[in-house]
Amino acid sequence: MEWIKISTPTALVRVQADDIVFVKADGNYSDMYLFDGKPYTLTFQLHYFDEVFKKLRRNVFVRVGKSLIVNRNYINIVNIINQELRLNGQALRCEFQLKASKEALKELKGELEKGE
């Protein structure tokens, strides 16, 4: 299990990579959602998380459009018509339903079908 350390001037957040379900951009901030459903707002743009996840030995995160990074282990349904991405899994205590563009979801669906 790999740990991710996120350091800000006022805090240090340590989290296991597998516990992160998704990260959603909100301007200059990002909301990181863990398997318990709680969001953590951090003062980083989404590209920061892209770089952190790329350094993992086993990177299970995939970018979905401009404002979302998801853990592919939690992806349950990709619905292009409804522009919906549903995340759940055994470890999750809740289910997430996210919106994304049709193009982003088509790309994600293709990646998942190829097994990447």
C-alpha cells in the first residue's frame, strides 16, 4: 500500500492511495473524496494531483475531462448518454454519482474496455 503525503503551509495530509475515490477540481482548490464519503478541500489545482499520482508504483487513477480524476478501481458504471459516472465498491460506505462530458466519458469507456 502506498501513502500519499500532501503538504500545505498549515497542514500535512497523509492518505493511502487506495482510499482515494476521486479528486474534483474547484478553481484553485480541489476536493479529495475518500472511501468514507468525506471530502477534503485542498489548496491545489488538479494538475498537482496528476503529478502526484503519476509517481505511484501502481497508478490506478485516470483523468476524466478537465475537472476530475477517479480511481479506476471504484468505477462501476460509465453512462455516456446520461453523462454519468457511478463509483462504488466493497470498501465504499456510499455511492458517488458524478457528471462528466460525453467526450470524456467516451474516452474513459475506451480505456476501460482496452484494460489500460
